[in-house]
Amino acid sequence: RRVLFRSRGLSMAGFTTYTPDATYFVMTDVSRLGYPDGAAFCRRLPELCQVVAVPGAAFYDDPTMPRPLVRFAFCKQAQVLDEAVDRLATLRDRL
């Protein structure tokens, strides 16, 4: 339930989300935000809104796949997650 709620927040912030059935990780596609490379996006994200994510390519043998995917973890306290989603909601204005 926590992941589903925050996943909606990511969608509203402009991310294409792939919500899992049973975990606290959400994969997102950042290409709609103008980033075809998830690793480049993840390097810039802390500077833009003080939130971190992991490039999807870190989970594959071939580092070029899947390039636009980024993974967010939702294993923190609810108030921390809410703050992160609020910060991500401002991301479009900062890009």
C-alpha cells in the first residue's frame, strides 16, 4: 500500500512507473523527463532535489540495458518518503 501511494506520486511528478506487486522498490522510466540515460539522471538527482535513486543498469550484466530505468526504494519512514515525493514533484521545473 505504501509503495502504491508513493508510486502514484512519482507518476504525478512525470515518471513512468512500473509498480511491483510485492516489494518496496519501484522501477521508473525517466525518458519522459528528458533523460535517456538513467545513470546520468541518478548522478544529477541529488543536486536537483536532494533525492537519490539507483540506475536500472546496475542490475544487469550489460550496463547499457535498460538505459532509461531508475529504481527508487520505499523502505524509509513515511514522512521521509512523503518529503522525497514532494521534492520529486518539483523536478520538472528544475530540468
